[in-house]
Amino acid sequence: MTVKINISYCDHYQGLPKPVYQTTASSGLDLLAAVREDLIIEPGAYQLVPAGIKIELPCDFEAQVRPRSGLALNHGITVLNSPGTIDADYRGEIQVLLINFGRERFVISRGMRIAQLVIGKVTRVELLEKAVLDETIRNEGGFGHTGL
């Protein structure tokens, strides 16, 4: 299924390639760093990085900003508020909050792939109050209830 989404490019995005899926089976579009000059994230620090795009989602969709596994594995760089949620009524620039969990400073350069944008359908629910919930085998078993 293909859904058409309107996109607008900020002035500081000029000259960068359009967001694309890297393979035919990719679920996320790459977000690029639309910075004018290099940004440095020191170990333990975080930085808001402009992606230079704005999108117009249909009312029953959302977008999630997710980390790139290669940045996490190779450098300890991830999206701090992962996944970052973009609601359908947001029209501002998409920005990515990156944190450096690595041991070395990390340089973000113009056009670097910094995150993925995954767009999905939203199911809205109606919450119905109930004094006692139905029993299950698991019941209130939470963190670690099935072992390691």
C-alpha cells in the first residue's frame, strides 16, 4: 500500500537528496542532517539536529523518528526520545534529538543519515471504565515475569 504524503523542504535543506527508502523492503525513510556546518556531540551529551523537512500527514497517520542501527552499534548514537512521535496535525520542521552514549565525540555533518522516519496508521480507542478487569494467566506479572 502506498500513501501519498505532502512534503515541504526548508531553505537549509537545499542541495540535499530527497528522503528515500534504501531498499524496496525498507520500512523507514532516511532523515538527513540539514545542518549548515558540522555539529559535535560530546560523550553523554545530546543535540537537536534539524532534518530540514516538514510533512503533512493524513489525520489517521503518525510518523515515528527512529534510530539508525549502524549509528547505535558503531558509535553509540541513538534517538533520545525514541521513537519520537510526529502527530498528523504537526506542520513544523522535523528535528531529531540525538544522544551520544559512546566514548568519543561524534561529528554530524551535512547530509549525514541520522535517523529513520517510519509512517504508520493510527488506531484511536475509546477507554471504557471497568472496576475489575478480566483475569488472564499472566495477570499482573510484569518486568521479568517469564524469566531472564
